[in-house]
Amino acid sequence: MNAPARSLPTHAPQTVFAIADGELQIAGQPLSRLAARVGRTPFYAYDRGAIARRVAELRAALPPAIELHYAMKANPMPALVGHLARLVDGIDVASAGELQVALDAGADPQHVSFAGPGKRDTELRQAVAAGILVNVESFREIAPLAEAAAALGVPARVAVRVNPDFELKSSGMKMGGGPKPFGVDAEQVPGLLAEISRAGLAFEGFHLFAGSQNLKAEAIVEAQRKSFELALRLAAHAPAPVRTLNLGGGFGIPYFPGEQALDLTPIAAGLADIVAEAAQALPEARIVLELGRYLVGEAGVYVCRITDIKVSRGHTYLVTDGGLHHHLSASGNFGQVIRKNYPVAIGNRMDAPPAGEPASVVGPLCTPLDVIADRMPLPAAQIGDLIVVFQSGAYGASASPQAFLGHPQVVEILA
């Protein structure tokens, strides 16, 4: 009989996946059956239904005028991008490679934007040829954009990515405020706008992204308000009306004990005020949120299989066929200052009580950094059991050094 998704003291808190007969269910299938379908471990599985529900929840919570874009860097798996392209209003890419995936997935070029601090001239030419919006991040980008537009006989659509004079408080990764490689400092933007006008580029708006992985709604509300007010000031220098205002993202998901899911209510209220003011001050502007992790992070799991169980001086190690080469984030080597365990469980023993002593889950790599879970209360395990790492839909396979030590690449599926 199916039980609702729940949190157990032994296991990581998660609210996306159900448990039936002691086994995790992914997209309505028992984990062991899904593993048999995939054919081998390790693998990532992304639940398309969970992704669709997250987008629908956002649509219901936020003002209807807010457009949702998927920040593809969170997870560029082609099937997943194709699924999201049908659910959201646009795709944001960070390379020509991602641009190709987005276009192949059916994304409308009119609603694709390209950000990144080191765009190559060839990438800028590809962007102009595709007809997408380029977020200009330096004065240097203007000349190759103008040259590409002239050579191809098409306009170069641009917005200005602004490095604001504030940061997103309480964010896991700050991408604005102070010296940053991203965007153009706010005080330099009027000069950049004048250069854009002289070069004949088709100015369309502004992009502001202050930070990411934030669980404090009040900090996000403050950053969005400050971003909007800054855009209003800069719009006075723009060579054309603002048609798009990308307020970035920053919406976080809970990973660790004590973290709570983001409260959308105050964010929605703040955005409603911004939408109302923009209708008067920026009447042609579309207000965009650029979200990655928040759309896909909780919809994904990483699954690996226990291949050995070792006891070293009284401590149990569950050795698996997966590790940091597939999931660098879960190992703690992707930005964590102090290592914390991702939510981890034995997916085919979800109702089993914890063993007497904590165990560590490690991978096959010849490095002490290859730790998936350190000293966690897990059930007594057997060789062949399936380890599950939750919150794995974002910054997983594509953010990990899969070539390290020559182990097999990880499989990804959209279930």
C-alpha cells in the first residue's frame, strides 16, 4: 500500500517521493524496478511529474504577469530541458553548447537569453545568428556583436547584465555586489548603454542576478526590490524602452537538517508590487524570474549500489560504485565551507530502523574526499542495496569531474 512521502528520523527529509512496502518510489515505480530498467548503477533519475508540479506551484503562487525562465546550468540534460521548455516561458543559457541543447529542445529563440562573463567571439556570433538575447557583461562584447549583426544582416538583441551595488543577503553563493566578474558595475552601465547605442545594437533590457541558494524570503524580497529600483534608474539612460527585466533567481531548496522550505508568500506580495509599478514606469517590460535549482533540484535522486561493506577500527564503511566523480556537490567539494551530509537513505530499506552505530557511505575513488555520507544513522545494509542521495536534480552530473580516475560515466534518465 502506498504511503505518502514523509520524513523519517533515519532518513533524509524529503517531501517529493512516496514510499511503498519499505521501498522508495520514483515516478510511481519501485526503486529496484527502476534500477533494473536503467540496467546499471550509478544513475540519476529526474521525476518529470515532480518538475511539472513545481512549475505549477510557482504559477499559482506568483503574479500571473511574472514569466518563468529555466536557468539551464542547473541541469542541462537534453530530455529534461525539452520537458521544461514546454512548461516555462524561456530558457537561460551560459554557453554555445547549452544554446544548442535549448534550440534542439524546441525553445523559442525570442525567449532564450545568454549570460556569462567570458563569451567568445564565436559564441556571440552564434547567438546573433540564432536570434537570441545576449546579456552583455563587458564593454569588449559590443564590437563582436556589432560585427556579427552587420555580417549576418540581422539585429543583435542585447540586454545589460548589471553587477549591482548590493548583494543578496544570506545567499549560498553571492553573484552581485562588490567586485565581481559577472556583469557590468552599476555605475558603469550608463557609459555601456551609450556604447550600445553608438554600435546600433538592439537594446531590450536589464539582467540582475545577485545570488543563489537562498532560503530567506525577506532577503529575496529585498534584493528584488533593490534590483527593480536600480533598473528604473538605469532605464533613464537606455537608448530604447525596457522590454525585459530579468530579476534573477536565488530561490533555494533545503538540503541540511534544520533548513526549511522557502516561503513564497512574501515573495509573491513583493513581486505583485513590482508588477504594478512596472506597469506605469516600464510599460513595455516583461518581468522575468530565472530559476534553476528551485525547479529541478528536489525532483532528482542519485542512485548507487553498495559493492562492499568494510569495518575499519570499529567504523563501518558502505563502499559503493558511485562517488564524487558523479556527484561532487554531495561529497561536499562543490562550494561547502564545512562539509554537511546531503539527505541520504538506503532506498530499498526505507522503513528499516537505524543500525546501532552510524556508517559512512564512500565511493570507489582513491581519495579520502570520496565521501557521499559521513557517519549517518542508516539501517543495517547488505551488498547490493541501493543508496539514494536526495536533492540531486541540480548541479549533479554536469558539475562533477566524471573523467577522474577513469570510472564509467553516470547514466541520466527522465522518469
